[in-house]
Amino acid sequence: MTGSSRDIIHPEKDVIENLMNEFWIKILPPIFRQKLEGRPYLQNVVSNTGWLFAEKMVRMGVGLFVGVWVARFLGPEQFGYLSFALAFVSLFSAIAGLGLDGIVIRDLVREPSRRDEILGTAFLMKFLGGGVTFLATLAAIRLLRPGDALSFSLVGITAAGMIFSAFDTIDFAFQAQVRSKFSVFAKSSAFLIVSIVKIVMIFMKSSLVAFACAGLAEIVIGSAGMIAAYRVSGQHIRMWRNDIPCAKRMFRDSWPLILSGIAIMVYMRIDQVMIGEMVGAEEVGIYSVAVLLVEAWYFLPMIVVSSVFPSIVEAWESDEQVFYERLQKLYNFLAFMAYAIAIPVTVISSWAINTLYGSAYIKAGPMLAVLIWSLLFTNLGVARSTFLTTMNWTKVHFLTVAIGALINVLLNYVLIPKYGGMGAVIASCVAYWFSSHGACFVYKPLHRTGLMLTKAIVYPKFI
């Protein structure tokens, strides 16, 4: 491969891909199309974002419909058991991923000629990490709940998906090339197939374990789809190769991100685990529906960042002023998105919970009204991570989220026994704020970033 960030593919495939890219440009209003004329890279970013947005909207719509149906079918207690298993496995998922996501994409953008070496090495590292983490998760749940066969089965089935997460390496390649449309088709197909299966399972009155198996099946089918998509795009995983020095370099950069990922999962999922241990499965189920309706919006900052991250890395390599200008625009836009979601959701929260999930989950309404405001800080946290990864300040990233995780655990310990799920909501909001924004004023090199984030909070902009 040459210095290009993407492969030379067959002409007929190139024509098809160009048509796919042009689709999103053509549906834009004329005023936006005019701004994109003569700017092929920006056009590619818009198209890439469009495909990612389409996938997440499908997931949000279909996922919400099917998820609500499953929650109503299972009831708060059984849904609480399933949510506990998902949360427990999430605490270990960062270890399986080895913190490689941003590192691999960054390296692919910087050194496209080493693509096969980078991808092959990352795949092997993630595969081994997933296998070891799977065994560690089983051991942990056995120690925590030695006599709970149901929790052990649910956790074991869910954790098996971490082994197949190695195939996400293919998605890193598409993100670096700004060609996420291929990942969209693969993952969306798996999601829709399993969603239909879940509906059939509801009519068949399937067991709780069967629903956990359906979640694993989505990951397996999606992995197979990613392999096929990579081949269709004109590439093949048989070209990948492993390199020990490359693995060492990646791990040297990523180990703080592994710890950061663990810390992030702690302050995002420890609340559900602690509620399950301190209050009970039913309260976990009620709290979890509020969490699901907040996390349904997490895809927005992710698709924006995945599309602009390569351009931010390139700006740092060439022009510092442009680099910071692009970061400020990213912060402004993601803050604007958070306000646009949080305000209306706060108003309709109780009505939405009662309408979607029924009276059994009505206590989740006030929880949702407060927790939705954490979206402002999670959006900004995702945006700030692009800056830290580009600067290779992975240790700083770990330190900020680790303190945030500690704050969350301590507040959960104090507030959950008194206020149940609402106590966890308050703890989460405080932890998210400190990790993404407050910590910037504790560490001097991040003061400029803290001021940029404050500007975005006070004066958010659409563009």
C-alpha cells in the first residue's frame, strides 16, 4: 500500500462506492451542498457520518422497540438479572479491548503503508485479550455469587462475546479510511436478524437464558459480516501479519487506555452492579431502563468523532492553529447536541417511561429526567478523548477517568442505600462531570482544554 489512507480497489467496486458516497450529498439542502463543492475529503466525511448515523438510527428505533418489548415481557426482576449480567461483563470488557481502538486508527492514519502489520497485530492482541478476559469474568462472578447458577450462566454467555470482539479490528481499518459504510451493512444486518429472533422468542415465551444467547448470536453474526464486508471492499484478512515489535509499541501506548477503559466501565456500570448487591434485581431493572434511554443517544458523539478523528490527527501534524480550531468546533457541536436532547427528554421523561415500559417501571421517570443531563459531559468526554489520543496523553486520560470512577463508587456507596436508583443517578452525573470537565482544572496542561470545554457548555453552536 502506498501513502494513501485507503486501498486501490477494482473499478466496478469504486463506482459502487462513489454512488454510495454521493447519496448523502444529494439529500442535503442546496446551501450545504454548495459548501461541499470542491472539497472531496469533507464530502467523504459527510457521507461516512451519514452511514454511521443511519445505522445508529436504525439501532435506536428498532432497538428501542424490541428492547421495550423484551423489558415488558421479562418484568423488572428478570430484566434486572439480565441488566446485571451485561453490566458485570462490561466491567471487564475494557481489558478484552486492550485500549487499542484509538491507537490502531491513529497508527493507520499516520503509517498507511504498515496497514497489514498493524491490523494483524491488533487482531491477535484483541483475540488473546478476549479469551483471557472471558476466563477472568467467569472466575469473578463465581467468587461474587458462588451459589447463583442463573447469574453465572447469564454472565458466561454474555462474556463469550468478548472473544469475537477481535473482529472489530476490521472496523478500525474502515474508520481510518473513512469508509464506515461497510461496517454499517455488516453490523446492521446482524442486529436486524437478531431483533426479529427476539420478537419470535417473546411469542414463544422463551427463557431469560435464551435472550442472553440472542445477544451473543448478534456478535457472532456481526463478526462474520465484518469479514465479508472487508472482502467486498477489496481487501482480505489473509494479508494481515503479526509483528512482535509492533505489538510492544501498541501496548506501550495503549496500557494507560486499558486502565482508562476499566475506569470508564466502572463509573458507567458499577452503579447497576452495586444496586443489584445492595438493593436487589428489581431496582436494577427499573434503573436500567432509565440508563438505556440515556445511552441510546451515545451513538451521536461516537459517529461524529469517528468521522472527524482522522482530520484532527492530520491537523496536528501540519497546523496547530487549525488543530485547536477543529477541536473547539467539535466541542461546540457536541455540547449543542446534548442540550437539544436533554431539554425535551427532561420534560417528557415520566410520560415516556409510563408509555413505553408501563406502570411497573414508573419510578424510572424521575431518574431519567436527571440522568439525561449527564449526556452533556459524556459528549464532551468523547470529544476530549480525540485530543488526548492525538497528543498521546493516555496516562492523563487514565488519571481523570480513574478519579471519576472512584468518585462514582464512593457516592454510590453513600447514596444507593438511602435513595436507591436515584442515588446512583446523582453519583453518575457528578462522576461524569468531573472526569470530562472538572478534572481539566486540576491538571495544569489541561487548563486550555477546560476553558475550551467551558466555552462549549456556555455557548454551544450547531456549526
